Amino acid sequence: MGQLIYDGEVLDLRVDDRALTHLQIVIVNLLRRDHKFVFSWKDDVLHGDGRSSIWLHPNVALRFSFSGSRVPSINRSWLEELYAAATSGSGLVLVPEPPDTSTAADSAWSEAVAPGSAEPSPEGGTN
């Protein structure tokens, strides 16, 4: 289970490394483009079964802490859903992983780089 640390505070949000990797890709790519948005999640039943939200913007320290060292495969359909949510009026909400029906050619995330993988080259491939 991974953690998100926001402005030095460990959030009451525990998600598996696969979900956290997808959140990281979406959040980092949006913040890199100077987007500001809300990220909301459902609190654990142990902590009241409520919900929490934070305002994300490029000037706040954000750390993604993973329990494992392996980078999971990336589901482009999930990235599309998360990105659509983040840019909506409701903000980013972690939704369950859908089947991956996209291809790199039809995905706006075809150049998204998974943490730990090679950076895309200017020609569109990887280095």
C-alpha cells in the first residue's frame, strides 16, 4: 500500500501501488502544466467512512511513497478516466480500474511516462 504525502503531512489515504502509480502520472502531468484542481477520496472505514479532499497546485510539496520497487504496467483507459475527472468541475477522484481498451495511437496519454521508465524522445519514441 502506497501513501501520498501532501505539504509534509501523511494523508489518510492508502492505495495500492498500481492505483498510486496511475494517480502519480495524472497528477504530475497536470501540475507540470500548471493546472490546479481538487483531489477527493473516500476515507477508510476505520476512520469514520467519510470523505476527504485536498487542493492540488504546483506550489505545494507532494510525495508519492510506494511500498514496492516495481513499476506496474500502465492502463491508458484508466489514465483517460482519471484525467477526465481531474479536469471536470468535480475534480480528481480515484475510480476503479476499467479494462484497458485504448491503444497508444488513440490515447492522449500515448506519451505519458511511467515513473522509472525512459523519457519520451522528441521523435515520439523512448530513449
